[in-house]
Amino acid sequence: MTRIEDRERVLFLYLPTGGGHLSNCKAISRRVAERYGAETLAYDPVSARSPLGKLFLEGGYRFMSLRLPWMWNLLFELNDNPFIMRLSQGSARRFSRYGLRYIIDEWKPTRIVCLHHLLSPAVAAALEGREPIPVTVVATDPFVPPKLWAHGHEYPIVCMSEEARDSFLAMGVDESRLRTYSIIIGEKFERRMDEEARAAFKRSVGLDPERPLVLIAGGGDGMRGADRILDELCSSSLDYQVALVCGRDERTRKRAEAKALEYRIRGRRVVVFGFTDRMYELMESADAIVSKAGPAVLGEVLAAGKPNVIAFYIPGQEKPNVRWVEEKGVGVYCPEPARMRAVVERLLTDDEYRAGMERAIARLGFKNGLYEIAEAVMSTEALAPAAPAGQEAL
């Protein structure tokens, strides 16, 4: 790997267990490279060197979270137990050991940013006996982070809300380790598209610029039951179009594309996307948004200033996001498809109902945490090495 010796080399570590880890990783990495001139590398230490670990961690997460959510919820809740925490992080440490050693030896980072709760102790173990370098943990669960984020290391932790900060304090984390900012979104999501740009985008993907658009945003890994949500929305008597983003869920995408042909014959325009880089344009062009409760899509919808109709959440880590949305009055949780359709119809036809949620969004004063978090990453200092047994650190 080539590098420029006088530049900072910032290593961003993530695991592909949910799109929020990777989207945050990309956003901070890009900002650090552009603002501070650093070399950056996003790296999954498990997939890089452990096929078995990739199958166990990534494959197991996707299967359980989307197909067996009750089992995922059970495992998530068990991870509050100290023994289970050690077991989970120990497994991640074994699976990531060779990947971490390889990338640290080969790429020689001057800073590390850890964006997954299972990796922080593994980083601490990989750096043991080496020259200390700054490590920052970015807790991507925005409101009620699991205890695993603070377990097994002493690194500073970046929080994405005051609620997350309070959760860490309740766990006994020293306040001096906490840095509190806001949810991260990509820089382009801060910009608003004008009417002409929205119309041009709609035409480019086969939509009518004159008709309302309902977006089903399933996130990077897709959303359970997205094709059933499509069916319910298309049963409405209102004349709107539907765009469905399936992410990496190829089975749902294929089923939805077949249904889209049928709906077009009946006069309902439907477009289906897989994993796409057009989420910004889709959200800006949408008149109503139905989504899952992932932190990345939640931040993007808030930035767009639009109410969030949440149809699904992954039990465990996304449940606090649903509670926060409803408590703040910026969206509605609708797991029943018929109620979800009724809420969408009301958002499209009841100006006061929609305006009430838009005012609640405005009161939040949403601010992109990206810039301050990037600055925090670049200003973190290395921890002092542990003193040998029987001695005190100077």
C-alpha cells in the first residue's frame, strides 16, 4: 500500500451489521480526508481475513434481524449480561485478530476510529505492546446505546445525542471520556433541491413530476415486509406514485419489480431500486416517506424536514429510535399496513396534520454532527500506556 509519509493515516473500522455503521464510516472518512488532508481507509477486519467470521457475524446478523427478529431481540438483550458481553466481544476479537494485525502492520495508521461496539476491545488487544496511537469510538446507536459500546476499553466515546450521553453516564462511564454531538448524515443531505431539480430527477427515473411521490426507504439491508407495504400503498384510491428502495435484499427487489409491472398496467407508477446512491434525490422528491427505524435513514429524513412513517424496526438497537420519534412528534410508528396507508394518505391530504409534524421537526433544530465528530476524531490524543505491574503511571 502506498502512502505519503507526512500525512495522517486514519483507519476507520466497521462491521457490516447494519447500514448505519458503514454510512457513518464513509461520511466521517470523507470529511477527514477533505478537511484535514488525511489518508483514510475504511476496513472490515473480520471479512478481510476470516471467511468463517464473515459468515458468522455478517450472515448471522442479516438472517436473524430480518428473518428471525425475535431471536435477534433475545440475543441483543442478553448482551447486557457481563458474561455474554465478554463472550460476544471475545468472538469478535478472535475473528478480527488477523485482520487487525495485518492492517496495522501494513498500513501503519496514525489514528484509529472504531464504529462498532464489538471491535473496541479487539483494537485494544491489537495495539497492546505497540507505540500508543489515538483511538476514538463513535457510538452509532444514537439514543440508547448498548453497554457493549463502553465495555472492554478506556477510549473516548463519541455520542450522537444527549440521551446517549446520559445512557453512558448511567453505565458508569466517566464524563471525561464522552464527546456529545448529533446524528451524522452525508453532507449532500443538508442541501435542499429546488422544484426544477426535483422534476428533472423524477423524469430521469420514470416518474411523473406532477404527481405526489411516496418513498419506501428500507435502508442498506432492506426492510422486512417491504413488498407487503408496497401492496398496501398501491391499494389506495389516492393518485400517487411509489418508489421502493430494497437495498441489498435481492429477493424482495425481484418480487417488487414483478409487482411494479402489474401496478403500472393498472395505472399506478411504481419504481423499484436495489442498493442505490440516489437516496438524497429520492428523499428530496418524496411527499411522504415510509422507512425502517435505522439511525442513518432517520437522520436523513429529519434533515429533509419531512415526517417519518416508521413501518418496521430491528428489535433491540432500533426500538429506542422509534420511541424517540414518537416522543418528539416528528413521525408515527405504524406496524399495521392498513394504518400505515391511512397515515400516508393523511399526510398527503391534511395540511394541518403534516404541518404539525413539520413544526416539531423545526423545533428540534437538527444539526449534522459530521463536522464536529470529524474534528473530535482528529483531536483525540493517545492513551498513556498502562504502567507495569507494581508501578504507577507518571
